[in-house]
Amino acid sequence: MIALSLAEIAEVVGGQTHDIPDPSVQVTGPVVRDSREVVPGSLFVAFVGERADGHDYAHAVVGAGAVAVLASRPVGVPAIVVEDVQSALGALARHVVHRLGATLVALTGSAGKTSTKDLIAQVLRRKAPTVFTPGSLNNEIGLPLTALSATAETRFLVLEMGARGIGHIRYLTGLTPPRIGLVLNVGSAHIGEFGGREQIAQAKGELVEALPEDGAAVLNADDPLVRAMASRTKAKVVLFGESAEADVRAENVRLTDSGQPSFRLHTPSGASDVTMRLYGEHHVSNALAAAAVAHELGMSAAEIATALSEAGSLSRWRMEVTERPDGVTIVNDAYNANPESMRAALRALAAMGKGRRTWAVLGKMAELGDEALAEHDAVGRLAVRLNVSKLVAVGGIEASWLQLGAYNEGSWGEESVHVSDAQAAVDLLRSELRPGDVVLVKASRSVGLEGVAQALLETGAEGEVAAR
């Protein structure tokens, strides 16, 4: 964070200082909510959670070097006490962002946010110092913490914004007002909470409504609900996609033999070829979104293409591809799942597994509401249409819908199987995997299928895969 004195912070957040001998002492380190992340110069934010109360760690964090605690009550060590810690954290982030003067890029969408954010960051940091959301910390706590990690040298701040209801993104843009706003897509993620895709579009579009007149709304030309958001902004509109009308578009899209996308990138200032290190055709749209942002910020087509071709995955369990010594390839995409990302992952598996035996180890897609049965059934059917060798559906009723869809689509019989839990999936795969097989593991985060992928990558003393 930029250096601020405790007196300045107290004024910004409307707090009272307690047990602070010298209010001119500065916070020079990061603002953190996890006591394990405290370093000398930190400001520790004490949240009260379901399992732990941050106030209980006040003495320990100050002992570890924290300058003070942002708290909702006095804690016996230097503290700035406020009525609401979350609101105070947001106010501090808003103040720091205003002081920085960095260009703020915000993005949202139903699928691909984290992968696209990572691509944007990797492209922009070739131009100037860039700070970006770690992982998918995109809510009312993670977003301000990311903004506060910027320093005086930061020129680009790339923030992922999530939403679980109308008004959420409006709140986040109030904390960190963007100049460039990117909307990737409107899909089925969280449709059970929103009530429909139109409501999702309404929520995601709050991002472009927050843009200034001299800003830019970067919109997916291939998604009608996103493209329609052009009418909701005063900012310049930049379209990306495979549509001929897109300002930044892809031509000659293909997948390499290993499943990595290759295409010709076209921008208003030129064209250049891209071959990505990431896996799956869905990354073409993500790359075009990143290219549109980078072009708007002054980068050439050649610079962007080089950066996209060299970019890797920065966030765990998102199409994380690892080959075991015996030639079995594990594709760990288990961080989360929705119908759109599930279809994209299956298509990537089919491309990667040409001439090889392929396994789709799939579990529940959460928060689909009344669409849950139909969407799980459709994913099972798609696995058959893509000629996936074997589907392993893991878990309860949703997994049975996956398996039933596959069975009804292709009468797979023994080619699809429903197992009760992750350990049962590991046991099955341990006994049946052969050298050269490709295994995709994917489900919503709550299912915890990343443990299957991790277990498959652990090799015991005798060469067997060891289950955790």
C-alpha cells in the first residue's frame, strides 16, 4: 500500500484511535485479514467470521510487526476502531485508488473471469507495473484488499468483480471506479440465485453503467446480452469476438494437436498470429478480451500477440495440465463449474485426447436452480457426442443426472459410471488408467474434486497412484 499514517487512515475511515502512542506512524506494508500474512508495517483488518474472530489475534499480529489493527472494538494494542470494518476497508480502498491515479480495469462475466484477468495482467505488465486480483478474490472484501496492495509505482490495476445479486457490482465500482470495464459473457452461473439470464445481464451491466465518458466499455460481440449493454454506458464501446463486426477479432481459429488455440489476431491497428500455451478453444474469447483492453491502452497487435502467446495460467485448478511419468495426462479444472465452462472443458478434453483414451471425471454444477436437471443431463449427453471414452460422475443426485444423460444419449452402459464420492473415483481410476490416457477433473468448488486430481498425481513408492 502507499504509505499512510495511522492518523490519516483514521480520518479516511471515520475511526477513533486507541492505544496508539504516535498517530504519525505510517503503514508501509500490506493490508491483510489473515494473521499469517502479517509482515512488519502491515495493517491487520479484524473481521468477525463464523469460525474465528480476528480481534482475538490482535496481540499476535502486532507482535509480528503489524502497525495497528482496524477493528470494531478496542483490543489492547494500537487500533483504529470503526463501526463497520468492511465499510471502513472499502473507504480506505477508495481513498488509495483516488490517490494513486492508476488506470483501473474492471471485468466481470459468468465464466472465464479469472483466466481473462490473468491474461490481461500478463499482457499489461509488459507495458507498466500492474497489480491484479489474486485468484478469484472478487467480492466486497477481496477487491478492496487487492486495490490496497497497489503502490506508488502501479500504473494498471486489474480487478475482477463478482456478483451474486443486483447491486453487487454497483457497490464494487463505487469502491474502485474503473476507466475500462470488460464484460465477458452472460451465462448460467448462479442462475438459481439471480432467477434468469436477463437478471444476470442486468447485474453484470452495472459495470458499464459506472464508466466515465472518457472510459471504454469492452463488450463481447458474440453474446447478444452483453452486446446490448452498449446502450447502458456513456463510454466508448469496443467490441471483441469472432464476429466480423468486432473491433478486435480472431480469424483462422484452430487447436493444435495438444489442444492449444491458435489464431490470427486482428486489431484496429494491425494483425498478428497467436498460439497460446493455455488449453481449450474457450481461451480464444478470453484472449480477445485481453487484447481489446491492451489495445485500448496503447499496445500494438504484435506486442499483444507476443504476450498472449507466452502467457500461462496464474491461478490454480483451472485447466492445469500435468503429465505423469507413465504418460497419463491430468487436466485439473476443478476450481469451479457451470454449464458454459463444463462444455468448454469437455471440448478441450476431446481435442487433447485425439487418438488417446479420455476420461471425464465430473461432479455437481451448483446454483442452477430449476435448470439443474436439464443442464446436468445436457453435459452428460455432450460427453457422448464428443466421443469421450468414459464418464465418471461423482456425487449425489446431480451426478446421477450426468450419468443418465450420457446413457440416454449413447447407451454407453459400461462407458459411464456413477460413483459416490471422490475417494471412489480415485479407487476406480487407480485400477483402470493406462499410459497415455487423458483425465479431465471438473465440478463446482463445493464438491472438492481437486483432491481427485491431486491424488492421481501422487505416485507411491511402487509407482501406484496414492489416494489422500
